[in-house]
Amino acid sequence: MDALTAARLQMTVSLGFHMVYAAIGIGLPLLMVLVEGMYLRTGQPHYKTLAKTWAKTTGLLFAVGAVSGTALSLELGLLWPKYMELLGAVVGHIFGLEGYAFFLEAIFIGLYLYGWDRLGPRAHWWCGVVIAVSGMLSGVFVLGVNAWMQQPVGFEWDGDRVTVTDPIAIFKQPLWFYMAWHSTLACYLSVAFAVAGWYAWRALRGQHDARISTALAVALLVGGISAFLQPLSGDLLAKYVFKTQPAKFAAMEGQFVTQTYAPLRIGGIPDEETQTTDWAIEIPGGLSFLATGDPSAEVPGLDQVPREDWPNVELTHLAFQVMVGAGTLLMIVSAWFWWCYWRHRERLLENRWLLWTLVVAAPLGFIGLEAGWFVTEVGRQPWIIQHVMRTRDAVTPADGVVGVFYGFALLYLVLGVTVIVLLRRLANRPSAE
């Protein structure tokens, strides 16, 4: 294994692991705030019990996310020094804003966890609001950095000297807003359906108390809204990618040849050798219409991109299909849940077909989230900074990269096992209302 391969695998493992905890740090506080608000309004103790349980889970997973995020920051400096030199000069201050939001979230998690009997009820609830908002802003700032990697603006670079011309240029670009909206909704969607799946499993095991029904309703409220907003945000983002990153767009859609009336492909496996996407269901003119609003419009294919600038077409296309498929399934599941809630609310927890569906659907949000980031990152290759720096030119020339990969992979394995053990203990602890 060479240094470039080891470094890329390490970032894949690190980001894939950290992303789960980052999403939970964004999504779970929102659910927590909603149920505590219901407790303040009604005084029903099961709302408070849920808020306390979700607060402890938030605190635990925030701590693990802090460790994995710190390791990830260290990896960026160790593995990609040339990249960090340029990125730090242009958008390092955005990382600083993310750190500020992170520490604000950490402070108020402490106040929230230890302030139940020490703060006034409304003051305590507002602490939860700060956690939810700062967690969301932390993700938004990180997406500002990633959006800059996709569309580098606000600087001049002659290969040696960097001159920053506009330190907030990326925030003036639509791409940052589209990515922030799309990714934040994905975090809410992923966490909401994971929570719903867990409480559906408990209902299947015979727990039919008010906490279970409330948890399902609150989770599917957030998950359902996010699921139906997600296609809107995805459409805007895809249209912008079509304009600014034609190679990524063509790889996403398996579009090898430039053509009018380009078909929308559902499924299929791209073959880079034959330059065809086999076994796909094709809707004539569908891709042209979605990209431009005109079914006869021309869609550039990979034939207009030098072969050395192609991303991994097969991986990008399959990840895109998984992301879209997972989101579509979650829309259907959420619609079914609310139809059953409206028709048979009093017997909702007796609908075993629905409960089993929620259990099976529980990981789909995170699968879609991870697949979406594969599209974002793999689709940009071979560039680490689009049309500015190639990935192979950014990796460290130092020895020992393979050993570092195995060391950090072991760290994430230990963290993962620790989290599973602690969550099982938290889940098995009896809760008193």
C-alpha cells in the first residue's frame, strides 16, 4: 500500500466514523428540546424522562465526537500539509468559527446535564436551544470549508504565495447555502429515523407506555418534515453542481456521452471501459429536464472531460443512487406512519408491520448520509481543491503513513466498541418518571 492510498483510506475511515457523531450532535438536541418544551407546556413527566435520556445520550456521543474530531484535525495536518497550508491561509478562520460553535455547545451541554435542579425550567430549556443551534452552526461552518474545496474563491495563488482577496467569499456563493441546507436536513433525517427505529423495537418487545409513543411521534415529525424537504434541497444542489462541476454531475448520473434529451437513469452500473451505464431504467429527457427545466437541453458528458480528470464513475454513481433511494424510502415510510397515526392513533403501537418497517428503516438515514458524502468527495476527485490542487500532490512525502493508518483505525475501533458498551448500559438502566 503506497502513502497516497493509505492516506485516502485513513480519511475515509475517519470521516465515515466522525460523521455519525457529528450528525447526532446536530439532530438529537433538536428532539431533546422539543420534548422538554412539551414538558414545560403540559407538566407530563414522561416528556422530562425522554429529555433526560436523550440529554445523556447527547453528552456521551458528543464526548466521543470530540475525540474523533480532534484525531481528524491531527490527521489533516499530518497527511496533507500542502493542502492545509493553502486551506489554512484562505478559510482557516472558518475552522475557527466552527471551533467557537463547538466549545459553545460543550459549555451548554454541561449546563444542561447538571442544571435540571439548579436552573429555572425556562432557563434550562434555553440551554438546550443553544446546544441545538450551536451544533447546527458547527456543521454549517464545516460545510463552508468543504464548499470552498468544491468551488475555491476569494484568493490568488501563484503556486508559492497565497493572497486572500475576500475572506468570506465562499459565504457569498449559493453552493455553501445549498450544501448547508442539504446536509443539515440529512442529519435531522438520519437521527430522527434512528431514534424512531430504536423505540419501535422497544414497542415490539412489549413496551407500550407514553414515552414510546411520544418518542415515535416526535422523531417522525422531525424525520418526516426533513424527508420531504430533502428532495427540494437536493434538486437545488444538483442543479448548481451541473453548472459548476460538470465532471461530478456526469459521474453522478452515469452520463458518458454529451447529448440532448439526456435520460434520467435509475440504478445501473457504469462501465468506464465501454463508457455505458448498463441495466439502468432510463426516462427519456428526464436528466435534461431536471438539470435545466428543458427536456431537450444538452447535458455534457464525461467525453468532454480529460480522462485523467475523471472521478471514480462507478462509485460516484452507485453512491448517488443509494443516497436518493434511501431518501425516497424514508419519505414513503414517514407518510405511512402519519397516515396510521391519523387513522389509528390509539392502536399505533399494535401495528407490528409499521413497527418492523421503522426498525428496518432505522439505519437508512445514516446510509444515505454516508453515501451523499461519498458523492461529494469522490465526485471531486482527482482534485482535493477543485482545479487548484490534485490529491496526489497534497499528500505528505514522509514515511510511515501506512502505520499511522493502522494506528488511527485501531483508535476508531476502540471508540466504537466503547460507545456500544456505554449505550447498552444507558439503555438498560431503568428510568423513573
